[in-house]
Amino acid sequence: MRSDDKIKAAKRQIMPKIPLMDYVGRPLLTGIFLALLLLQWRFPLRRQHFKTLHRLVRNFVLSIPGFAIVRLGMLPIPIAVAMWAQQKHIGLLNWLALPSWVAVIATFLLMDYAYWWWHWANHMIPLFWRFHNVHHTDLDLDVSTAARFHFGEMFFSIGFLSLAVTAFGISPVMLVAFFIALEAATLFHHSNWRLPIKVERILNLIIVTPRMHGIHHSIVQRETNSNWGTIFCWWDKLHRTLRRDVPQDAVTIGVAAYREEHELTLGKLLAMPFRGQREWRMPNGEIPERIVLPADKLAE
């Protein structure tokens, strides 16, 4: 075997092809990211308070280890687990003889609901929050925040995904299709794109939207501990954690304890999970609060 053939073979072993992700998902998600980047620049939802270029570069560099883990482990390992579960006839959907279209719907509902609980766990379990906190410390919120995750969080996600696909009996193809939809939804609801309020209120009857997720990134902890949905907003309605009452110009983005850019450099963000965790209060000791107002419709 020639040396270049050996190199290619080694690459295939390290990074086996996932055609649906590599040839459909990756270009699709790249296109969505670029489109949202343009739309949020042209039609901004919230006024940006910090230097956009610095944030974009920092978020992109921070995301590189996470992207590598997703491609090398977070997808291949759960896909292998899904193939094993399918062969062994393990998991809910492998036990039920459902029509294909019903299985597709069930996959999206089950997995999205599981992700609701995973998001809840990332906030409520201190070990997980240490890593997820890096995502929330972004001082502005836009589509680049969707990539701002500590690589440590990706390792935990591998275990979560593997358990979910085993319990539900998710097929490998449907796992990848759901993952692409999940990533697209994450890009969308993190974006700073101002949709017409009437359009967003209609969308928010079904899916998580930028205004809804903007409330989740508030420095008011009660608001951060709400709106945990990723694709569908129904789970927050079910668990009474849906918040729609806060106008976007009243939302201050970030975590109360981290309000200075010099505390959020790349090195400090990577080290943040391994350092002492601060209480949820402003540097001056104040705890951000806001009166809860009933709201049937998403506030503008």
C-alpha cells in the first residue's frame, strides 16, 4: 500500500464518513449560519453592547474543540450505539411496529423532549452547570453564541445521546436527521434576528424563537431557569417554565456574576469550569430581579 493510501485509510479510521451529515448537514448548517449572520446584521433584535468582531472570533475559536468532539465522538459513538440497539432490538421504537412516518414524528418528539431534560440538567446539576455556564456568559446574544460551548460539555453530551438513542431505539439515520434539525433550531433561536412580532408569535405556538430564547439568556436567574426548549416550545408549556412576558429591550444578556469582557477571555473561559463558581449576583452584590407578569403572547 502506498503511503498516501495509508494516510487516507488512517483518516477514514479516525473520521469515518457520515454521508447525511457530511454532504447534507454540514453545508446546510453553514448556509443557515451565514444567512442568520446577515439577517441579524440587517434586522437586529437587541442592541449589541460589546465589540461584535471580538465576540465572533472568540466564540469561533472556543467552538473549534467542541466541533472536533462532535464530529469525532458525539455523532459516531451514538450512531454506533444506535446500530447496536437496532441489531439487538433494544429500545422503544425497535419494540413497536410503527409506520415510517409515525416513527419519524416519534423520533423528533422523544429526542426533543429528552433534550429539554438535558438542558434542565445542565442548569440544575452543579457539575454540568460549571461547563454550561461558559455558554451563558456571552455578554451579547447572537448566532455565534450557538457555537459557544465548552468542549467538556460535549463529552457529557456523548453519554446523554447514547443513553437516549438506546432507550428510545432511535435509528442511525433518524439520529443524524434529528441532530441536523436540532443544530438548525439552535442557530435560529440564538440569532439576533428581529422577525416581525406577528410572525414570531405564530412561530412561537410551535417552536422556540429568538425572543423566547433571549429571555433564557437573561441575567435574572428565574428567567434563565425557563424556556429550556430547543426545537419545540411545548415542553416548557407542559412544565410551566415558559416565559413570554419580558420585552427584549428589558433583557440584559449574560450571567450576573460575569459582567466584564476581561474576565471572559478565551483562556479564562476554557478554565472557568475548573475554578470556583460564583454566586448568581452582580459584582456589586445585587441580585437581579424582575416582577413576573402574565403573558399569553410573546412580548415584543
